[in-house]
Amino acid sequence: MNKKDKIYIAGHRGMVGSALLRKLQTEGFSNFVLRTSAELDLRNQQAVADFFAQEKPDYVFLAAAKVGGIIANSTYKADFIYENLMIQNNVIHQAYVNGVQKLMFLGSSCIYPKLAPQPLKEEYLLTGELEPTNEPYAIAKIAGIKMCDAYRDQYGCNFISVMPTNLYGPNDNYDLNKSHVLPAMLRKFIMAKRNGEADVTIWGTGSPKREFLHADDLAEACLFLMENFNESGLVNIGIGEDISILDLAYLVRKIVGFEGEILTDPSKPDGTPRKLMDVSKLNGLGWKAKTTLEEGIQKVYEEIKNSDWKQ
């Protein structure tokens, strides 16, 4: 990538897209083509075709997606599969039609089977049943990986796929009905401290283990792979360490300074028992995450601690 190449970041206002934009700007890239979802509906085939024909980007980061936690995934199954398939089908196809030099498709660790061996290696894709609560989303993301590979095989397109682990950072979603576990937890503890509450309840048993990567580290990894990886298949992006949900709650409580109790609610779903990425492929290419979980959460807490969330 040259500093003057035209770069389209689909989803530039989301957590991932905004981190990519910040990183690229820091590295001296300046020729961006950006559209909000109000300006360009990526589900609209004709609108996406017109946009690509007019703008002709050189590089595309496909970070736009409909995303959410367990509640959202379980409730809006049709929306998750339809909208994500439409977004990626339109963007990937038009990248081919308009001669984009390289496209990066961003997926999710939920593409792996629910009971796959841990840590999750790239070759475990399609070796077992998916986690039912997010199966429609996962199937859309798997289709995106296979679409990139198919366009590479048939048309010679340099389209690559990366699978980030659970992310957190600036521009995360703190809506308790739609957010992922870490932002939801941060909000709960911040509000409990603010309101002088005696305890905070977390969903499930607290036993599932999850891995968390700061969005700024993800952006750095994406730029590294955009410049150094040109193969079919996929690359996991993660930190290579995980933590139980209960231990995460204790860590967040410490950082926030909440002094009450932590309660669990086993009537709520746990989701996948464990999701740890095997990052040996990424490390072997020459990139490793830098931000520890405690450092990252502390950074996010300082950014959001005075947020005025609507109850």
C-alpha cells in the first residue's frame, strides 16, 4: 500500500473501522473514501455498485457488519443472516467488478464449532456444529470467507480474510440489550458504583472463558496483514490468552473501584464454554499483540467513566 492509494473502510464509524482509520492516519495514509450507513446502505446492491463505479478504491477494509451479543443474536436471527450476507456479497462482488487491488474481510471467532478443540486453529473451520445462539451470524461470516476464496480462485482477486477474537475499545456498544460481555460489564459496574449499589449480577455461571483484544491492536494487525499476507483461507487475530467471565468481572470491579458483591445468574445462557484463538500463524508471520487486558480495560474505563447512559 502506498500512502496515496485510495482506501475504503466499510464501517468506519464502528469500533473496528474507526480503529483502522486512526491507525492508517497515524501511519500517514490520507486518501480515504468514507460513507456513513445513512449515506450508503451496503445492503442495497445498486447503491453499492454505483459507489464503487464512481469512487474506484484501491484497497478495501470490509469492517461493516450487523453485530451484537447473545441477546441480539438470539432475537434477530433473520436480520443477522440477511443483513450480513447482503453487505458482504455487495462489497466483495463490487470490489472484483471494479478492480480493487486488495480487500480484507473481517469475520469473527464465532465461525468456529461450539465444541472445537482449544485453542482454535484456522483449520477447525467447518469441522462441527456451531453455537446455536449466533449460528446465523456465524454462517454469514463463513460465507464471506468462502466468497473471498472463491473470487481468488476464479478471478485471481487478492481478497483475504481475518478472524478477530472478542474486541473492546473506543466506539464500543454499551447498550445492555445489544452489547458484548466486556462493555456490558463495564457499564454495569460503573453504574453500580455511581448509584451506590450493593452488588452487580453477571449473566450465566461465570465459568466460560473468553479472550479479549484491544481494537487498536486489531487495527495494527490488520495493517500488518494487508501489507504482508496474500493467501486464501483465514488468519486468526488475538492475544493468545483467555480469562473466565467471573475473573473478568473481578478485574473490571477492581479497575472501576466498585466495592460491592459480584453475583452470577445461572438461569441465563453461558454461550460457548471457551473461545481462545490459536495465534501461532499470525505470530509466525511476525506480529504479536502489545496491550495487556488490564492496561486495555483501564484505558477504556478512563474514556467512558463519565458517560451519560440512558437508563
